[in-house]
Amino acid sequence: GFLHYTVTDCEFNSSKLNDIEYTQSYYYNKLEIVRFSSSVGKFVGYTEFGIKNAERWNNGPEVIARRGEKERYCFHNVGIDVEADLTKS
């Protein structure tokens, strides 16, 4: 069979917005085909299919929506995680 999945990730060293990187990677059969990274600010394709999608998404509303995810998704959740960790240590 075929497997398609998406991995959304927030990597951080502190709860400051500048120390957070948001990535969203798209996989097909365990091969990463395209990724959005907040540090790059756009989609990057790694396969022929991924490159075509990256070009299309970088010229559409998808890239604008992803650029806001670092603050909307990561910053909010990282703050919760850091606070929870600090209260347990």
C-alpha cells in the first residue's frame, strides 16, 4: 500500500519567538517530498512532485497561512510546555 502523512514540529531552545522554528513536512512512502520551514519562510520540494507543489504553494495563500503558524501554533504551545516543565522542576 501507499502511505501519505504530514509531520508538524516546533523546535525551540526557549519560549522566545526568535528561538522557535516551525516545520511542516509532507511524506509519501516514508520519503519527504516537501517541507515548509519558518526559518526559510517558504516551501521547499525534495522530489519532482514536491518541487511542483512547493512552487504552486509558494505562489498561493498556502505560504501566507504557514508563515503565521509559528506564532499561532508554536508560540502558544511552547509557552504552555515551558511553564509546565518549570513547575515540575
